[in-house]
Amino acid sequence: MKPSLCGVGVLCILDRHAQGLDRRDYSCESKRMSSIRLFILGSLAERGPMHGHQLRLLAEQEHVHLWTDISVGAVYGAMKRLAAEGMIDVVRVEREGNYPERQVYEVSPTGRQALAALRLDGLRTIVIKPDPFDLAMTRLDPDRLDELPLMIGARLLALRALLADAEAVTASALPYLTASERFIMLHKADRIRAEITWHDHLVTVLPDIIVDEHARKDH
């Protein structure tokens, strides 16, 4: 089975040889939906009944937009869908001061079953995002090869700036996170470091690539 290439460029690969992992095709939209469902159901199961505003505040406090594919603003819409599907149930209606009434939700038995499946799926699924840069490097403009070292240098500068930003964000968020969340926040920085290492290697082989491209052009 070939891995599926999603419309926004996300390639979802599940290694059939890795122990305990499944190989299936996932759409980009379904992965985003799975993430926000896992966040909502998991938060309600762990913290007890909450209304939508409480869940949104929790998402903001945990900075989920920085280390997941969840949009904080999508929480309300996702809760409506989960309620319509019977995954969460209204347990009471609250009103604080002059604020509108708010429905407080808890996880339904069906929602707990879905949560168990989402947790397992999230732990098993491996998602790899292809970089358009890779394709561009195999389709170079033969008349602009001399500009390539400068372009790669600019990419390295940008990656190092991204790393600095990621480390700063992680440092500011750490006091608000659990032990697992703190460790996961480091994942993004580690990925950027791997990109920097790969680009450093590219710089060393770039002269050979340019020579090869010139030779192909001459032929």
C-alpha cells in the first residue's frame, strides 16, 4: 500500500515493520480532528465536567497551538460535533454573573471508548511531513546554480532562528506543563536540530552537487 499524500503536503507513513505499529492511510483533516477530539475527551476524562470556555482556557494555558496541530479557536466547534455524536453529554447548565448560560459537559460511555481508541491510535501512528525543499533540490535551475550556496546559508540562518524561538517558547511554557508535556515540548526543538545537522551536511556536499548539475547541463 502506498502512503497517502494529503492535499496540504502532509505524508502519513506508518512503518509496518515497527513493533506494535499499524500501517494505514490517514487524511490530513482526519488527523487534525483526531487531535482535538483527543484533547477534549482526554481533558474531560482527567479533569471532570467542563464547559467550552474552560476547555479553551485550558488549551491556551497548555499552549497546545505550539506543540500540536490543534487550533484553540476550534474547540467550540469540535465540542458541538462531539455532543452531536453522543461522545459528550450535558450534565448541567451554569451561569456566572451577567455571562450567558454555559452547558457543562462530561465524557459519555461512548466517548470513553472513543478516547481509548484515540490514545492508542496516537501512540501507534507515525507522521512524517515531506519538505518541498527536497523536490526543489532535485529540480534545480541550471542557470542559477551559483546562487545555491547563498540560499542554503540563508536556510541555515532561518533554522537556527527557529531553534532559538522554539527554545525560548519552551522555557516560558515549562512552568505550566506536566512532566510529559514538558518533554514533548522539547520534540520540536530536537527536530529543528536534526534539520540543522542535515543542512550542515548538505553544505559539505554542495560543491559536488553543483559540479554534477553543471555536467548534466553541458550534456
